[in-house]
Amino acid sequence: GLGMSRVRCITRTIMHPGAVQGYTGGQYPIPVALYSASGALAIDMDKHQESTITLTENTTVSAPTNTSAGRVLALTVIGASTYTLAWNSVFKRNSDKALPAAPAAGKQMTVYFRSDGTDMRLMGVSSEV
């Protein structure tokens, strides 16, 4: 005879770019190119959750605006020349180690931070070697 098979249907909500996620208020990221001005990199978590910057000067990543607990920042940094990268004091690592420095010229790294509502905690770093 014919065997019976069970089919399980999984319903999944697909977030579209720009759609707001209900729990954290974060948006499905739309990759954005950022530029520093006078050595400072401003990040608005409503617009820049997934961003890329090519260093064109020594740059300090400023404290993000519009953040809340649970929101994640993915920042790709592309190294150029001998420019340096510094972090505002809200960017923290869960150890005594320093936060990542600028990648070498022509290399890139992506850093991932999650907001605890006050600080941005480093979750991980991926980089070219």
C-alpha cells in the first residue's frame, strides 16, 4: 500500500531591507558606505547597522546614536596606507585586550558589536590575513 508521510510546515517571517524588527527595533540591514569627517566616524544605528568604511585618514569610531539593547553593528573596515583606527569608550571587549586596530593597506576586517543598552560589546572579528 501507499505509505503515509508527515509534512511539517514551518512559517517564517522574511524581513525586507528597511523593515523594523519588533523585539530590538533594529532594521534588516541595508549595507551602507560610511565616510569619516575630521577624523570621526558617526554611526546612526537606524541607518548604519551594516556598514563599510575605507580609511582615508586616522579615524575614531564615535559612540553610535539610536541604539538599544540587542541591536547589532557589523562594521567592515578597509585599510589604506598607515591610517589608524580608534574606538569611543562605549565600545568594549569582555577582556583586558585592546579592540581591533586598523587592518593593513588593502586588507579588510569586519567587527561585530551588540548593544547592551549602554555599551557596544564586541562579539567577533573576521579579517583577511
